[in-house]
Amino acid sequence: MDFDTDVLICGAGAAGLTLALDLARRGVPFRLVERQDAPFHGSRGKGIQPRTLEVFEDLGIVDRAVALGGPYPPQRIHAADGSHADVPIAAAQAPTAAEPYGSPLMLPQYLTEQVMRERLLELGRRVEFGLTLTGLEQDADGVVVTLDGRGGATRVRARYVVGTDGGRSTVRRLLGIDFPGKTMHVRALVADVALTGLERDAWHRFNGDDMARRIEVCPLAGTDLFQIQAPVPPEGDVDLSAQALDAMIRDRTGRNDVHVESVSWASAYTMNARLADRYRAGRVFLAGDAAHTHPPTGGQGLNTSVQDAYNLGWKLAAVLAGAPADLLDSYEAERRPVAAAMLQLSTALLDAARRGGEMRRGREVRQLDLAYPDSPLSFALPARTHGIQPGERAPDAVVLGAGGQPTRLFTLFAGPHWTLLGRDVAPGVADALRRPGLRVHLFGPRGDAIDAHGHVQAAYGLQPGELVLVRPDGYVGAIVASAHADALDAYMRGAGLG
């Protein structure tokens, strides 16, 4: 049976759009369908962590995102007597050569997704809105899905399907994959509103030590709106009108000078922490909220979703181009433990908030230290006892090209290719490893790159003759001494670099 497309992506949120962008730049045929008739227009996820900013740089959208958004303001803790104190939400972290994005970016989710759709359009693709997946059948070679839209039902056959359709995923349900976890017994509202009476230079917090009466009002960077967050009773309807939110603010703050003028978007929800038992069933994968749901504390959900898709995209493309099919097994092996750790972090931060603690976020939320040390794709020969390890994020560095012009490792990494770095590699060793889909950059005599500032050596700790293979998603795949170049050749063949 013929295929209508290689990959069908169900759900056009941040995860689905990331996967679409990655496949589009690789020339992989795909369709991206979304059951809603129009783009999401709320700010549910508004924090873009530094590691995700690095992903956005590779996808060609970081500057647009930063131009639209802004930094997180300090948290202004209002006391009952009318006084207040400002504290930073996150510890200050200046950019470095190895970590070019030191702090998170605030950007409402609808603007993040708008930037992604604009980039997708530049690549010649677009979201298909108003199509709902209602059926799914698969065999050894492909998947047939039924899509319902305004024109009726159609059947589409794809080589692979990826469910990025949210916490209530239809794809996950049709696969019969369990979604265990727990309800956090915290029900809250979130609303984007036009509001007067509060300054836009702080994230305002009232009644921080009283979970039932807490209310937070945060200016939304890139807009004239504020976001209201507040716990609500566990049962019953929640009035999300401007009048009701105005009354809630007056009741919980004791102030009569703060007024909600209008509501742009609002939602009431119960917090959950859940993780799918599996991320894959045959030729169907789960990513984003379809695979894991997080409490909003720590700003991890959207970021983890983006990085799920960024991990899966290059692997799907490689297998479709002829790489061994078991390469796809590494997706769940790498990403499910990350989601489990992020669930623990988000839950711990929520528990601290329930006890009245400050919303203080440390380095762990920035996702720069996430690694895949136990991945089948992490390989070293000989084993390393120093410096960077396989499976870790490949650091950035400022370098010079041999022509004397400044550049960065991230500039050399950018794109759908693999990258091989080497220090003082003997002539012929690197040449024997060159192949389509791999870019080679050598430091040392007659190399094309110069570590003029010592940043590469500080970040990677390479010994003379060592080679570092960086994956398309910016993680170190393998570190091999020149004497074992044949092992590196075998590794690359197994990863689809024939």
C-alpha cells in the first residue's frame, strides 16, 4: 500500500511544531494536524529555559523569540500591612562562552507558537487546523489513521505517527498506553487579563503563606496583559469573567485600586503529575504533554516537550533515510527518565509553594545539565576520567576560523548534520571518517578552527588525537582516541551515518 506521508504529527502545540520544524529542514515529508480550528491564544506556558533557547537557536527562531519576550521580573511579595519586598525568582546567571543563554525568557505560549508557525511557513509547511484523529491502526510497515474534518472523514497512511496531542491524548488512548501518576489536589485558574493598578516591573504575590487565598499577578512580557494565577476550590464551577476576577483580586489583596478590565483567555484546571508507561507502540510515538504532564511550578512542561521532539526528529529522519530501525529505541531510553526527573522537580517546587515557601528557582530548572549517560548512543573509547562525558550537552565556545574571523561552536553545530571535532588529529584520520551528513572541524596544526581563547579546551578537555562526535541535537555522542577511529566509524554507521 502506498504512503500518503512519512510522518503524521497529531497536535500543533510546542512539541508538534518543534518536530515539524526539524523534519521540514531535513526535507522529510510530513503532515501536522490540529483538532482545534485556530491556534491556541493563551499563556499557559510562558517560561523558555536556557537549554530550550539553545534549541531555538538551532531552529532559527531564538532572536525572534527574544525580541518578542523579555526577562522575568523580580517577585514582589506583598505583606498584609501594605509593605512589600522584591526577591529574584531565579538566581542571577550571566551568559558564558559555554552557556550563551544564562537566564530564562518570558514569552507567552501563544507567541512562542506563533514564532514557530512563522518559521514553519518559511520552510514551506503549515499547520492543518480542524482535523481530529478518531481512529488508528498499524501494521509492520505503517500506520493508518482516520481524520475527521469539515469535509468528512479521510484515511491517511503514514510510515510513522507521533502523538503530540496533549495530556488528554487521543493517540495515547487509542494505543492503550497507561498514564499513571497522581492528581495534586490543587485546582487553580490562570487568566490573561487587561488590568490596572499594579506596576509592570514585578511579579506580584499576595497571601503567599495561605494556599487557599494566594493570588499572583504577573506582567506578560511581549504584551500589555497580566497573567493571574490563583488556587480555587476543588469542586464547582469557576467564574472566569472579568467581574469575578476583579472581585477575587479585591477580596484576596484587600485593595480597591486594582481592576480587571477584560479577559483575553482563562482556564481552570487541576494539577497533575503523570508519566506514560511507554513512549512508543510500534510505529507510533508520544511526545510532550501526551507523554508527561507537569505542575506548572518550575516552568518545565513546555521546555521538556520541545526537547522531546528535538530528540525524536533527527532519529525519525535517520531511520527513514536507511539507518537501523533500533535507533528509534533510544528515544524512550533517553527522554522518559528526563521527564520522570522533571516531574519530581516540579512536584517538589509545588510542595514548597504549598508550605508558603518562596518561588525560588535554581540551576536545575534551566535544563542545561540534562544528560543521557546511560543511552545506547553514548560511547567512549577509552573510558574518560576527565572533562566532558558522552551523553552530556555539547558546550558552546567562541573560536576563530582559520581565516581569522570569529565564530562559535553553536554556529558550526547549527543545522541537521552531525559534527566531528578533533584536537591535534594526525593527517588522514579525519579524512577517513568524512561522509555525507557529517561536518568535520579540527583544532591544531593545519586545522580549520582555532581555540584562540581556550574556551574549547576548558569546556571539552580534549587530549591530543581525541575526537568528539556531536549529535544533531547538540549532545555528545562519542569521544574516541584516534587509535580507535575504526570504532567511531562503526558507531556512526549504526547511527545512520553510513
